Amino acid sequence: MLTLTCPYCGIPCDETELAAGGEAHLKRFGPGASDAEFEGYMFHRENPKGVHFERWRHAYGCGKWFLAARHTVTMEVFGTYEAQSTEPPQEVRDRITARHPGWTWRDFA
């Protein structure tokens, strides 16, 4: 079972207490976006076999949204952090790199 720690209230919770919110760090384009940009935002998602960044809501706790980094095959959790973050904190990236040398953070901006 997947267990994540809410970065706001600090409570470790299993997936039954959480609501999944999809991929994290997506760039949303404004009103002047082209059809291709809007299509990419709405429909094109990564489905990696490996490290993935996701949005989660602590539904049966504090109710806040947060982000998590985990490995989709092993279910290893590298860390959770606040939803307002534009990229994973350095400590989370360091944990991923320690377990998966050669992994690099790509630019979502």
C-alpha cells in the first residue's frame, strides 16, 4: 500500500486517506494559448516507468493538496512537498539521484 506523509500536518497516511490529482508540475497556458498548447495541457500526460511527480490531496485529514515524488514500479516514495512548489526541493532530487544515478530533473517551465 502507498503511504505518503502530508507536508502540512506531518501525518503519514495511506492511500485510502488521499485523493489522487494526477501529474504534478504541469504548465498551464493562459487565454492566448494556441490549440496545440491547450491540447498538450489537457490531454498529454507522462506515464513513466520510473520516477514520477504527482498531486495528492489529504482528503480525510487537513484537506490540503501536496506533491509527491515516487517510483511507479517499486512504489518507493522519495518525498512529499507543498503544492505551491514550482519544482521538487533539492533534498527530494538528491534522494532520487542517490537511488537512481543518472536521473535528471527536466525543465517544466
